[in-house]
Amino acid sequence: MDNFNFPLILALRRLKQLMTTPHFHLEDFLPYRLSIAANAVSKRIAKTYAPDKLSRTQWRVMAVLASHKKMTAQMVADKTGMDKTTVSRAVGKLLDRDLLKRGISRQDARSAPLSLNAKGRAMFAKIAPEALRQEQDIKDMFSDKDLRLFLTFLDKLVDGDKP
């Protein structure tokens, strides 16, 4: 008799587990969807800098330095949300290609200020107009109202944990 009830007990336990465990749909999971959207936008923008043999990280470093003139690698990492090691590797490659210049820090060589040199500024100036055109194409997918709302949502996601 006990053997007869054993499969029933297992089935009831499984049913209870299914009823108390939320059903997970990856395609509806917001972090997944945000990641997919970010990757799609990045791939689209990458077409603008790929011909110049820049990686995504190298392009981001150049874009930050074009906007902020002088920053340390740590400051670039903080500004972009990228890992410091990843930024440092990209900086090294950009220095090797003679697209950046590294200043001198009196306190610590690792915190030397970085900036685009003339060659780096020229490359950025060549790429930026097409990147901005790609950005505009993306913005044009939304009405003005939807774009403002979308940008507000992005701000909330980025700044949401800040008081």
C-alpha cells in the first residue's frame, strides 16, 4: 500500500512546487530585454567605428575623452560603468595606436590623465557624425513624447538607487 502512494506523494510535492514557484519567461525578463536592446544598439553603432579597427570599449573610451578632455582610466571606467581592467586594456591599445596621450601624475603613475591626441581627435571627428546619424535613426523610431518618456525611464534605471 505504501508503494502505491509513493508516486502520488511525489506528484503532489511536484504540484506544490510548481504552484509556489514563479514561472520564469526569459523573453519577458526585463534585465534580459534591456541587455538585448543595448547589444542591438551597440552593434548598430559599431558599424561606424569598425572600419577604423576600434573595439566597442576603445570607441567608448575615445567618446568619453572627446567629451571630457582629460580623465584617468578610473574616471573613464566610472563614467561608462565599465570594469577598470577592461578600460585599461583599451587605453593600452589606443596608446599603442598613438590615438591618446598620457599625462604625468605626480602622485601615482596609474592615475595619469588621459586625453585624445591630434590623431585621436581626427579619428573621432571622422567617426562621430555617422555615429550621431545612427543615434538619430534610433531616436526617429519614437514619437517625441515616447522618446522623452523612454529617456526618463533610462534615467530612472541608471539613477534609481540614488537618493
